[in-house]
Amino acid sequence: MKFFRFPKTAMATIALAVATVFADPVDVETIAGGGFWVRDNQLRDIGEMLLYSQSSFIDFGFNYTPLPTQLPLRSDFGEHDGFAFRHHLSIMSSHQLSNKSYLTALFWFERSGWDGEDFMFVPRYNDFGLVRSVTTWGLAYTTPSSLFSVAAGMQHQNSEYVGDVFPAENDSLLYSWANLRFGWFSAQASFHRANLNMLRLSVDLEDRALLGGASSGFKTYLPNFDLTMYKRELDGFDEDFVRLTWEQNLLAQRLYGEVTFDFPDDGFHSAALKYYPDPSRFVGFELTCTRRRVLADDWDDLMFGWAVEFPLLRVGYNSSYEYDHLFHAKGTWILEFHFNLASLDDKLFARGARKDFPLETNQVKKKNTPNKSAETIPLTTSNVGASETPTKTITAKGVRYEKAGSEGGAK
């Protein structure tokens, strides 16, 4: 057994060492601006889940990189070993108000940043660390028959700790958001006080059997579009841009293509080919291409990656999801231990599913259960349908039973 165990251990060590050698550090600027994208990703997820607003949903997980050299921090003082981290929790719960309406409570939380210690709850808080949390909550009212929903809530960003190498930021920021959906069209907006931060317009034309649509046919091949207009400030200047995402079913709601463009200047952002063995989306495989762009150095390149996702584990290497959600992480394996499950009536599915997971129902029959067709008919005179003549009852009297071989005989 030791002979077989050694090659496996050696191969795992070599793979991890290669991933560490070619890993790129994460920049201070990327982590400092991460709160903007965390808020946007949470609102994007909420807008998607409001399609299933009469359901209940839970999602939690955390990223894991075992070595401090996998995602070091690059600052003006050089590179520092440590850990980029992301812990997240999402809960959606629906309550039926009447036969035609639902009230839904929403709660999204993420704690992310960079720290010198690999931790779950208590960071080290050193000079090169940043720990930030973003919480989004709200309520939604839905009438599923007309696919109408209206939702609103608040978004709170809290800087738990900001190290010396990071620019100063507010300890607490408060935002408001609203989402309106009618049919397959939705509009979402985010505000900071009276200022508009983001406006998102979505059109989901694809039919989903999970929502009462067609399970096959041309309606399942209609495209889905997402157009987001951002207003943000970088280096003291307003940088407004538009991001367009096109999602397309390519084969039986199992194979999908997705492409994203940024306007007016950056152009192509990413593309992905995603395969789900089942439309319930508990398992998925991805091939991605992401355009990395650094304006300060005036260069860009294309990064190709992949990812596999299972009910409890996601493994990604250079994938666009990890790049966008974990501070442009590149060149190393990213593990995410996670769990997500949604339920609608008696149906179970994962986030973004088109159909529910096929559950097998076995009908168990009790042994020796009498058959209804073989019921015993009592011999009473009231049972006229059993015979034309009245039923007679015979009673035996004076019959005595004795034990065999008794000495005294009958008594």
C-alpha cells in the first residue's frame, strides 16, 4: 500500500508546488476596490433569485488556499505571504400570504479581504491586512401567476480592519436598493443617499419548466440579456461604464454559452462555456476566457481557465468566476467549500436551475396487508345482497374436548 500511496502524494505535492510557483500576487488596489464588486455581485444574485421568489434558498461557503505563498499581497513594500479569503452566506425564505401572493425575506452576507493568517473567524489584523464585510437585506412581494415582484432593502458595508498599506476608507457605508420585475423583464437600482450607483436592466426570455414554462422547444433557446450601467469614482474621477452579458442555451438547457462586454472603452471582458449534466445545476463544468487589463501599464492579455462544481466543492483554475470574485486571483488552484439548495413546493434545485432535480418516489406496500377486494362478508340476515334466502346461523352445543390420553376418560 505504501508503494501506491507515495506516487499519489508526490503528484499532489508537485501539482501544488507548480500552482504556487506560477501564482500571481493580488494587488493592494484590487482588494481596496473589492467592496464595490461585492455589493454588485450580491445584488446580481438577488435579482436572479427573485425569478424564483416563491421558493426558499440557502447558500454558504468559503474559499480555501492551503499555502500562504499561493496568493501573496503586492504592495509598495514588496510581496507579503498570506491569504486572500472570502466567506459568504445567502438566505431567502418565502411565506405564502394568499393563493396568489408571497412575501419573501432576503439576507446576503460576505466577509472578504486579505490577511496574514488563514482563519475562519478571528484574523491576525497585521499591517498588510484588510477585512471587510458587506450585508444586503430586504423584502419582496410576489404574485407568481403574473411573474410580478417588487423588492427593496438596504446594503451595509463595514470595514472591520484596514492595514497601513491600504488607502483609508469609511468604516461604515449605507446603500439602498430596489428591484422591480414584470414578466421576463426586470429593473434593479442601487443608491448611496440620493446618488445613483448602479442601474441594471435584465431580460430573461428563456422558458424554464421550473417556473411553469416549456421544458423543450424553441422557447427554451431564447436568449437572456443583462445590461448594467455603473457609476463609480476612481482616483477622484468619475468612471461610468456599461457591462453587457449575453447568456444562451446551446443544447437542451445543459450546455450554455455566456459572453460579457464592457463599454465604451474596454470591450471584451470574458466568455464561458458551461455544461450541466442535469438542468437542476447541482453539478457543472466550465471553460472560460477572461481578458486581463492593466491601464497603468497599458497592457492586456487573455487568460484561459476551467472549473468543476459539485454539491459541496468547487475547484477552479484561472476561471473568470474566481477572477471576478476573489480579487483577480490567477495562476493557482482555488478551492471553495460550499453548499447551495433551493426548494419550491416539493421540488429541489440549485441556483440558476431550469428544472428541478428528478427525485425517485418508491411506493412501499406493507406485507400481509389484506386486499380490499377480498373483504369478508359477515353472515347476518341483514346482508340481503349476498343471497336471496336468509342466512342461517348454526350453533353447536354440548361439545366437549378432552386432552388425548387422559386417564379418567370423559367426565
